[in-house]
Amino acid sequence: MAEDYTGMAIGIFELESECICFVALDAAAKAADVRIQAVERNRLKSGACVKMRGSVSDVKAAMEAALKAAEGRSKVVSHTVIAAPSEDTETAIAMTIGK
């Protein structure tokens, strides 16, 4: 059953180390009230991408905690927070889950 993330901000970060992605998402989940939407392994490299959802302030706090946890352990490939994803963005995000 798919969860309804309507109206929630999204935070996305990608690290070069899949293992450290789990360390970072654990820190994020403990730091703020966010739900982990997906963890996607990079099939060509050893890294992974994490998508987390919640209020803007919670996603920002979780992102800060995740990046701090990864600091010195893995290269941060990319990270962003989208405060209010458009309907088209939500569709595109859903299309990437599990691919």
C-alpha cells in the first residue's frame, strides 16, 4: 500500500557509500519527525540515494543531521530539500522509486 505524502516536503540525499547512507538516514530519522520514503541503490556505483518526507522544518533538520553523520565517512554526491513539490514533481519522484 502506497503512503500518501501529499503536502509534505521532500529531502533527497545521495552518498557514494550505501553503508553510510544507512548511518545517515538513521541519524535523520532520530533527529526529526520524518518518514523514509525510499532508499535506492546506485546500480553502477556503490552509493545510494535516500528520499525522506515530512514538514519543511523537519526535513531540513533531518537533512542537516544526515549530512553531518556522513561527514568524513562518504562523499556527498548531492542533496536538496523541496518544500512544496508540484504534482508533476510528485509523479516523477514516484516513477523513480524501485527503479
